Amino acid sequence: MVIERSPVERSSCSSPIAGPILVTGGAGFIGSALVRTLVGDLGTRVVNVDKLTYAGNLDSLASIAADSNHVFEAVDICDAAGLRAVFREHRPLAVMHLAAESHVDRSIDGPGEFVRTNVLGTFTLLEEARRHWLSLDDADRARFRFLHVSTDEVFGSLGAEGFFDEATPYSPNSPYSASKAGSDHLVRAWHHTYGLPTLVTNCSNNYGPYQFPEKLIPLMVLSALEGRPLPVYGRGENVRDWLFVDDHVEALLAVLARGSVGETYVVGGASERRNIDVVRSVCRILDELRPDPGTGPREGLIRFVEDRPGHDLRYAIDASRIARELGWRPRETFETGLRRTVEWYLENPGWCERVLSGAYRLERLGAGAAA
Ligand code: NAD
């Protein structure tokens, strides 16, 4: 069953959600879902700061392109002068920071860009946000929030039991998660040292429409449609918790509106699945929606390949704090969310063709030194 999603409630003008909000990375997968909700559903003014790397596509914002509440600024978050000009011109009352290098496999092949954007970029953004925050009048300074969006991968790997929560110690294992851990610590320090009103979220694997087809689910959908092999790391035993992107957006808005300053919230989809089971589910949905009698069931395309170096075994989230304190729960089950996602990719081949027209063409990344 597909759950129809009603728009997130509009907030009162004293809430940071009333805007203007500076969103970084708003042309990416999660950022574009957030911007579509803020501008399209809530009528919030958004200044979207994005450098448009391979992962950033303005095509994902086509539905709000003509809306005067959306202002796009092509600025690198490592560019202090560029950021300063954006803060001066748009005077945001909140920052939602999503810009990052986000793909673990790419971080194995080229960690430098991850340290630059995720660590140096977050530092630069924090400094410019602090300068701007100090320039606000008392009422606006009290309202201002800096929400940093991070990952559960900073906590390292779980065994068969247990869950990550807000008290889990940091133990990152990949260049990506180490760079995100570094950025989390900077945000924490800017709150404790300078009083910047920060919030941090650490969430599990997101999936949904508009995800760049290098990540597991869209990669499998598009490869299976082309009848190409479906590469699964190791034996596919690694377990991830899956969070539908629009559920994540609602969590971010709940944290921004009602979260306690200086605090962290972990966010999960209550949907733990082994990678192999995710790929099998994708195959089954495609066989049903787009049967291909010539090739037979698409599970036959699955190929086990050499594991990713340092591949964390299991991530799982105990999201009871955000449920208890902020009333947020995921609306989507993995089954409903996955079906919506596959349907979206089937209905939007043009988007896939356009974002894939760059250098990346469904090749395997992340073999690192072994490559
Ligand atoms: P994404 O890779 O789809 O998008 C990242 C965006 O940031 C792109 O639009 C890109 O152009 C932009 N960007 C990159 N470097 C930049 C720079 N130096 N200056 C300005 N813009 C830059 O990422 P996503 O999947 O949407 O993830 C968004 C955030 O959520 C990231 O911070 C990521 O670490 C975090 N996160 C993602 C997941 C997930 O499953 N996708 C899970 C947990 C946390």
C-alpha cells in the first residue's frame, strides 16, 4: 500500500522553519527533497548554496524552478568570501547544512575531496554562520539555528546485536565517515565554545526518488532494467537501516523547529535489511512492474563481487529519542518506500539519462588501492 503524504504543517513565523533558510547541498538527493518540501509545500524562502558537483543536479528542483521563494547560489562551502556575500544578502534565520561528498566508495578512491568539503567546508560555513549570527538583532539571534546533517556511519560497525543512539561513541572506519565525524565535532565545538545554536542529526541510509544512481538501490534498478549484472559486495550479508528520504525531511524539520539547542538526534527508518535482501526485493518489484519474459527473473543477474575494503557489517538505529521528544516517526515501511522508489525510476528515465550524462556510468567505484 502506498501512503499518500500530506504536506508538513506550516509553522508560525517565530519558528526557524518560517525562513529564510540557507540550505547547503540543496541540489543533491536529500537536499533537493528538503528544498522541494520547504519551498513547494511550506512556502518558505530558501537560499540554496550548492557547488553542483557530479551529485548536484538542478533538474531535481524543476518542480519549484519558477518559484520566487527559491534562490540558487552556485557557491563552494569552502569559499569564505562567497558564503559571506550570501549571508549578507539573504540574512537567513537558519542554516541546514547538507552539502558534502557523500559516497563511501568515492572516499576510498579519493579521500582528499572528502576532507576538503566535509571538514574544511563545514569549518568555513560555521565561521561565516557565526559571523552572521553575531550580526543579528537579539530576537533573530535567539531564533537562529544551525542544523548539521550527518550520518550513522560515524559510529562505526555493529555486530549482530545492538543499536546506535545519541550516546554511542564515535568510531568511524572509512574516509567518508571520518570526515563526517570531523565535521560533527566541529559543530559541537562551535556550540560549546562560541554559543552558536547548533543541532546535529545522524541518520541511516536514505533512499527514494532523485538519488544519484551510484548508490545501491538506484544502481540496482537501472542495471537490472538494462539486463546488466547486479554486483553485490561480499555475500550481501551487510545490514543497513533504510530511511525513506521524505521521512528524513520531516525529521529534519522537526529537529529544526523543536529540537533542543546543542543536542544530537539519531534518525532511522526502523527498516533493517541485508543488502542481498534489498537487491532481491528490487528484482521482484521490477519483475512485477516491468516483466521481461526474455531474461526470466532478474535475481539471476546477481553477482557477488570482492567486498569493499573496511566494509562495516551492520548499522542500526534506536530512534526513540526523536520519537519521544519531537513526536517524529517514519511513515513509510521499507516495502512501501521501495515500491514508490522503483516506480519513480521507471517513470523518470529522462532524469536518469541527464544525471548520468556526466563522467559516471554505473562502473564500480571504491576498490581503492586494489584497483
Ligand atoms: P548528495 O551527494 O546527493 O548531495 C550532496 C550535494 O552537496 C550535491 O548537490 C553537491 O553538489 C553538493 N556539494 C558537494 N560539495 C560541495 C561544496 N564543496 N560546496 C557546495 N556544495 C557542495 O548527498 P545526499 O545523499 O543528499 O546527502 C546529504 C547529506 O546527508 C550529506 O551531508 C550526507 O553526509 C548526509 N547523509 C546522507 C545519507 C544518505 O544515505 N544519502 C545518510 C546519512 C547522512
